[in-house]
Amino acid sequence: MGVAEGQPRDTVLDTTRSCEFVASGEFNLRVNTFGARGIKDVVANRGEIKPTPKVGRHDAVQSFGGINSCAITIAISDTSRVDSVAAHNREGDAKSCEIALQVVRLIEPKLPGGN
């Protein structure tokens, strides 16, 4: 996808871990894993949380964060999830959602759980 090596970021508040990537100024990408928050705990900064078709065997939702930012979240269990968050600097929400979905499709087969 043309991204540079990721930078890991761990939080102290819960079992959240993330890795951030930048693709030559075109877009930013972050993958978050939540060990203590499920898909029902997703919060959208802008607008609604929309159900989307399953990604592989995992339930998914789409939400919007900051400007030009889109997240695709997949459920691993009732209390765990993975977020793929992309922000395209020029092409906006649609391109951001396309990138987030591409990433989540790459990582989904490696995840446990699903329905």
C-alpha cells in the first residue's frame, strides 16, 4: 500500500494497542486493537455508526472520526475488536473508507473469532 514502517503506540488506560503508518503524505493509517472494548463500544466523532457487510467472518461497522477520516471496525468477540482508521489528505471520506477497508481485509483472515 506504499506505507512506511509503522510506529507502535500502546496506551496505559486499557488493553489498546495501535500502530500508525504514513504513506508519503497521501494518507495516514492506524490499526487499533482493543482487548476490552467491543464493536458496541465504537464512538463516532462525526455522524453515525453504520453497519457494513461482514468482513470475512467478522461483523463490521463504519464510522467517521476527524476530517477526511474513516474507520472500519471488526468484532473479534463481544469485548474485543480491531479498528482500521485511514485519513486521506486530499480525496476525503470516500477514499479514506476505501483504504480502511483494504487494510481490514488484509488483517481479518489472521484474527480469531467471528460469527
